[in-house]
Amino acid sequence: MNRYNSAFYIQALDKYMKTGECAKTDSEPLYAYLLSVMNDAVIKIQVLNNDICACVFYDTMVQFINLNLNKEKYNLQKSQAEQEGMEHVMDWSIDRRRDGWQALLKQLGDAYQEFGFDHRFYRAQFGQEGKYADDKTWEKMIDDWKEAFHQKNQKQKEEEIELRKDSLEQRMRSNFKKIPEYLDKNKVEKDEFFQSWGLMNGIWNTFDFERIRKIVRIQKEFPEILKIANKMGRIAADDGQEQLSVAEGDIYKMEHASKCDILGITIGNDLNSLLPIELAHCADTELENLFVYKYLTGKLQNFRYKSEIMKPAKRLEVRPAALKGPMIVCLDTSGSMVGKPEKIAYSLMVKLLEIADRQRRDCFLIAFSVSVNPIDVRRERARLLDFFSTTACGDTDATRMLNTTFQLLLSNKDYMNADILWISDFKIPLSSPKLIRQMQEYRDASTRFYGLQIGIAENEWASFFDYIYQISYTPVRRY
């Protein structure tokens, strides 16, 4: 895997945000620029001493990283034919090399001379009779071609970063000044800012901020929203491959085993109190299989002792760590959700996005009525904001929504630990027995199904969920 992938930059950024530490320099263009910004003394003081500036800095740099990586990916896709051509040229036959080396060298010389490709050297080598077919020289030429191709891409990355960096730094420094001043002047709470800023895609303007802030403030009217969000934001034990945990239970403790303590004979699989006949079966090679069968079925003959007493027991054991899965929100957009229900739902979505960002978890929105409209919330924030401008309409059918949810769970093995939340008035007809069975199968595999029922209605789905929260409200009367 390429060292300089998205995860590499984000990891370096995360470390800087926690400790203020980073490397001094690097030769890779994007990482070198990221380090230059993080090592800027003025920026470091603001970022490490002000959590508002820290949030602005982090989101701005993540946006810049993704922008440059997407541009790099696009450039590599454009040059895919050339990369395939390198491998194709490697397999040229002797006759093809003899006929084509001059045209190939001219092409490479024109494109890569400034990036260190010495076409004159190869022209001299191939110009000598018989040398143009030499495998070792031919392979070295292609290796030099690949290196020059890499150098060209590096220079292109440097030029694109240079083109964008002044605008980025100017916007970031402006935000460091304007945003804290605005929050202080308008008495905006930090949690309101963090949630609202998360939807602004790194671009500050007071109009959009206040528009989103109105959605966030609904949480004060309905505090259940935060309870539900925190439940969805469970923190799984994902700090490593394994973890130590305390196992608790009960054990039988035999203080002594004198003959006078024996009350009788029972059956079980306690190897410490076997009858002699069972010990003989264990030692006999021909009867060993019978002993194993009786052990597995709990039918070994054991002494029963008077001094058996139940004692609480604790021990440390190593268990596999459970990874966080994504949050999958299935939002009912049928006509019965118009008004206050959809505003409550939007406020909860904003809070869940803030939690997803903080926990580095995927978050998906499946908006459904009869059709479905999936949104990858963390990567499509502008689309989510546009969604908040739509109006609920239509009837409700959970069939396509459930199929979309199950397809998402199957797309990644780590998604089995997902938290799934339905937001609805639950005026939804039950789906087919097949889909209901699938829900139960996923629950058995550590997927959690939660519900938020907005309004009072009969709910036929309650037994299929781990928990369903309720929010009641007074509908606006229209005359």
C-alpha cells in the first residue's frame, strides 16, 4: 500500500491535534506542505490553545487533503493508458523493439527529458548493432521511464498545491479571527457551533450557519434527541486487536474433599470430581471417544460433595476487540412526517454527524417513503444540507429501505457492528417474514436496531428492535 494515502495524512493530523507533535519535513509534496502548516508557530499557538480554532483547522486541512488526493487520483486515471503502455512495452518482441525503439525514445525524450530521462544514453546504446534487443538495457529504460513518470507527477502535485495554498491559508486565518468573534458576540454555545460547522464543509458564512443552528436548537426543546444520539454513539473497544477484560461469574469451590463430605453421585463434566470408572475410560484408548462424548454432553459421573459452595469469581481474560461499525439512519420521509417530526429528525441527523466525525465512523442516511435515497453523510455534506430543504411526501413502505440496509451491511464485514436507527412515526406496515427474519439474524450478529418514534401511534415493529425511544409533540392545527 502507498504510504501516502488518505489514512496516512489523517493519522498525522490526528497526532498533531492531540500532542502538537509532527515531523519537521518530508519530500512528498502534500505531506511536506501539511508539515509546513503544522510547524507554523502562529498557527500552532491558535490550534493548540483554542478548541474552536482547532476544529476549524482540522476540517480545513482534511478538506484540502481530500481535494488534492482526488485531483491526484484524477490525473493518474488520465494517464492510465501510459502506465499500461509501460507494461506492454516490456513485453515487446525482438522484432518489435528493432522497429519501434527510435519512435519510442523520441516520445519519451520529448515528455521526460526535464525529469531526468536520458534519451541520448539509450539512443547511443540502441544505435550499436544488436544492443537494441538487450533485455537488461531495455528493462532499465522502462525503469527510468517509470521514475521520470513519478517525478512528473510529483512536480504536478507541487504546482497544484502552490496554486491553492495561498487561498487556503488566507481563508483559515480569516476564520480563526472571525468565527470566535461571531460566536462570542451572538452567545453561541460551543456544541451548537461544532454541530453546525460540521455541515458547512469548511466554508464559513453566517447565513448558512444560522440556518443550521436553528435545526440544532431544536435539541433544547426535545432533550431526548441527545439521549438517542449518545446511544447511537456507543464507543466500542476498538483500540487494538485484543483487549484485557474482567470476566465475572460463579464457581464451585471445594474447600476439602474428605470421604465424609460425599453426599452422592451426579452427572456433569467436572473433571476434578470424576468417579474412578470415568478416569479409567479416559485412560483407555478404546473408550476415549466415549469419554469425550460424555464430557461434551455433560454426562460424566461425578462425586457430589457436601462442601461445594458457590463462590463469586473474577478473572482477567483476553477477548477480541469489537470494532465500531457505521451508524445507519433510516429516515421516514412520507407525508405523515411533515412539520415538527421532520425538524426533529434533521436535528438528530446533525448531532449524529458530529458524533460520526468525532469517532471517525461512517454514517449513512437512507431516506425512504416508497423509494429510497441513500446518502453517505460524512462525504456528501452538501447533499445532506440540500436534503434538509426537501419536504416529506408520499406513502411509506419499508421493503426497499430494508433491502438497501442489508446490502450496505453485506458490503463490508466490519459493518456487522453497525448501529441502525429508524426515525419515523412508525405508521409503517410490517414487511415480509423473510425480511423480518433477516433483521433478527443481523441482531444476533451484533447489529443493533434502535428506533425513534415521533408521535403516538400503534407500533407493530417494537418487538424487532433493541429499543425504541419516543418523542411526543403537539401538532400544529390548521384551520
